[in-house]
Amino acid sequence: MTAFSSARQVHIPLGTRSYDIAIGAGLLDDPASFGAARAGAQALIVTNTTIEPLYAERLARALAPRHSQVRLLALPDGEQHKTWASLNLIFDQLLADAADRKTTLYALGGGVVGDMAGFAAACYMRGVPFVQVPTTLLAQVDSSVGGKTAINHPLGKNMIGAFYQPLAVLCDLDVLKTLPARELSAGLAEVIKYGPIADMAFLDWIESHLDALRACDQAALAHAVERSCQIKADVVAQDEQESNLRAILNFGHTFGHAIEAGMGYGAWLHGEGVGAGMVMAAELSRELGLVDAAFVQRLSRLIERAGLSTRGAVLDMHDNAGRYLELMRVDKKAEAGEIRFVVIDGPGRAAVRPAPDALVRQVIDRCCAGLCN
């Protein structure tokens, strides 16, 4: 039995764009894992300088039976490099190789690599196939799933991009063994978010298995990745291009993206911003009368146990809340300049709604002072 056939699978039902997420150990080295990918003359592995020495050669060997030519491009590592300049490096490589429409891109890395390789695949020759091979927990449970691809702009995170679905997603749990503790904690933020927005029983499970997750217990990771992907798959199937429901997956992200942009991309990891952002969003939900203080405290304690800060960053010493509001107005959920927040509309349910600036300022001031936990 191959590693792929014994892997857990989550299906993303999107008609002709449907695909499967494979979750298991040993997928990266097994050529059978890539059966959903189209065989063709050329393939380009897009990775970064950190992941390249760890896994690029192994992926190239697994792809050799499917492609007569496998090229490699290692991009600079870090959120600060999720830019037009890095994106153009991918196009430069594709053009230098005379890549055609049957060339397949393989995104080997975390969310930054996956977003940029996917965006390049969406744009090159108006669309070439690509496969996600995420190497971080955050990418396995969130960014590699659902077809969101993008680069950052100095004024806003992920504001330039496209919806473009991969042919497949391969989540090899073995690669998480080399993940630094800080990156693992950042990924846990995206796991935790699925409980408050969709499944409180899953939140219960995370609370009781958090130590195992932080220790990279494979059985715990397998369940966390599978359940996270199942929840996201259900949401994406109903709202592929985020016209309404899919926005709930951004719980904590409006505040978190402001932290990332305001501190400078790379200073806070994405999951670190989301962790603090979830506390702020939960506090806003409490102020709106949707949840009680006990819920906010429960979520805050779990985020802290995951190794994440529950305190918002100070972006401006003179008008910190004003700086947050300025950055949050450049958000994909904003409409006509009105910021719309993902709030918890009762445990296990989320909604998207506006809130008065004065109330948001109050929440920001409290949470950046460490008073929301």
C-alpha cells in the first residue's frame, strides 16, 4: 500500500475545479502521492532558501517519473519578500525555461511560497497547473487550501492576487518535525480559529490535545489538519470567491493584518498577528453583546498556551487605535470605507458586521494594554 493510498483525504467539491487534500506521513517521497498532477515535460518547484536544502531534492526525485525536466527556484524567505519583485523571479524562470501551458508549478513551502507560486500559476500564460506541497502547519491547515493566491502591498496584506485552485494539496506531516517552535505556534493560531467560528467540540479537543500538538505528536497533528481542512472545505464549497460566508475564515485577521503591516512584514509572523487579532475580535464580540467575558478569557488562555501573544502590538505611540483603523480600512472585507469585522455570534458561529469606530478604538486600547485576557 502506498503512502498516498493510506493517507487521510479531504475533498474540495468545486465542480471541474475539485481536488483532494492528502494528509499523512511519507507523502513527499512517494511518487504515487502526485497521481493527481498532470504528467508533462516540464515542472518547476518553487520554494525558498530555508526549505530548499531540507526538501527540494526529495521532491524532485519523487517528481522525476512524471516530468522529464524538473527545475528549481528558491526565493528569499520571509513575509517581507512576498512582493512583485519575488513574483517576477518566478516569471523570469518560467520564461527562461520556455515553459508552456502544460508546465506544472509545485509550491514547496509555507504560506508565502504557496501564495506566490499560486499567483504566478494563475497569471502565466493565463493559467498553468500547480500543486501545493505545504511545509508549515499554518499552510497545511489554511493558506494552501481554497485557492487564495496573492502578494502584499505596503499599504495592505494580500490585496493583489487571484482565486486559483490547485490540482492537489499534499500535507506531509513528517515535514513538521523540522518546523521551529515559533512557526508551529503560528500555525496553531489558524487551527484554533476553526473552533470559535464553526465547531466548539473541536475547540474542546484542541484544549485537551494542545500539549501533544506542540510536541508534534503525529496522531494529534493528523486530526488537527484533517478537521481544519474539513471545515475550510465546507466553507469554500459554499462560497469559493468570498462573496459572503467565506469571510468568516478571517476571524482575527482584520486586526492581525493591521499588526503585520503596521509593524513591517516579517516582524510578526502571520499566525502571531492572527492570535492577538482573535483576542481583539473576541473582545469586540463581547462589547457587541454576542459572547460573554468567560468566552474571551477561555480563548485568550488557549492562545497563550499555544505560545502566542494575546496582547496587540503598539503601532503608533501617539494614536495607536487611529493607526489600526487606517490600516484596517484597506481590507478586503471593507465596503465603501467601512470596516467589517468577523465576530463570534455565539460560540461556534461567526458573522461579518461593522462596528462603530469609537467602540473599535476602545477594544484596541484595552487589548494593546493587555486588558483583554
